[in-house]
Amino acid sequence: MDANKPTQVNKLTWLIDKHSEEKDGELLQQLTESIAKMLEQDQDLLLSSLYRMDVSEEKIRRLLESSGERDIATGLAELVLERQMESMRTREKYPQPKIEDEEAAI
């Protein structure tokens, strides 16, 4: 495995986590740049990452069919942000109770 792969995935995760602290435009730009790099260097890793983030395969398929090459990275970044915001809203709507017993948490 290439030494850069975990770093690229971690960078994507980090950028998404920072979303609440940054402006949408700046985050979208940074995420687009990271995705563009992954599109060039390792598409399988990118698709795997999108799958793990639970980005809709149908939306990805539609984007790939309808976008020009320059728009794909931006479109994928928008899909990632959309999915992460949806996940955050779901976690807020259905919070999980904190487990007090450490052994039960394992």
C-alpha cells in the first residue's frame, strides 16, 4: 500500500470534521482539491472512501454520466458534504445515550 493513501483518506475525513468551523466555500475548495488529487492518483481509493462515507452510488453514477471532467471533483465534493450534513442531522435527531458501564461499551 502506498504511504500516501492513509494520509489522503485522513485528510478528507479531517476536512469534513472541520466543516462546522469553516465557511462552506473554503471547505468545498479544499475538499475538491483533495478529491481531484485522488481522481488522478488513486480512483479506487476515492470510490472506496465514498462508499465508506455512504455517498449515494446512484448520485455518483448520475454525476459521472452528466459532468465534464473538470466538474467531477467539485460534484463529488458537494455530494460528500451533502451526505455528511445529512449524517450530522440524523445524529442530532436521534442521539445515542452515553454508556456508563465501560465493559458494556466493549
